[in-house]
Amino acid sequence: MMFEPVELFDRSFSGLEQAMQIATQKQMVIAQNIANAKTPGYRALTFDEQMMRAVERLDRPDVVIEDELAALTVNSVRYSACTKLMAAKIGVLKTIVTQGRR
């Protein structure tokens, strides 16, 4: 009897991983803006601008701490949602492995 190979991790795992990596990078940019909010001459970066930094220089606004903290909150919620989805998927796999041993 031949069994079809089963993919242990479906595409959603790689999508969640990529979303978490993007959220981590975005968090770093936001943290940099917050840390430099009082630095004279520092201009706020956005995640997209950092990605394009090597391509062109853009005029950037001054750091508005309230905007940065709001962006930090939104990004944290997204990251948290991704980690919860990943944990749920891993929980399902653990259940399948555990039930398979019985």
C-alpha cells in the first residue's frame, strides 16, 4: 500500500513567518524613530522608506511621537496575531502527532 506524502507545514506557515519577519523589521524602524525623537535634525523613517533608502533620498517629516506610538501599537497587534495563529497551527500538529502514537 502506497501513501501519498503529506506536507507537514502548509503554505500558511511560510506566510505567517514572512509576516512576522516584516513586523519585526517594521518594529525596528519605529523603535529607531522613537529613540531619536529628540535628536536634532533627525527625520522620521517609515518602513517603506527604509527599504528604498538605497535607491533614493526622500524628504521625511519630523518625528511625531504620538504617530510613532500609534504605529508601534498597530504593529504589535499584527505581530501578536501572527504568533497566535502560528501557535494554533503548531498545536494542531502536536495533536496530530500525539494522536498518531495511540
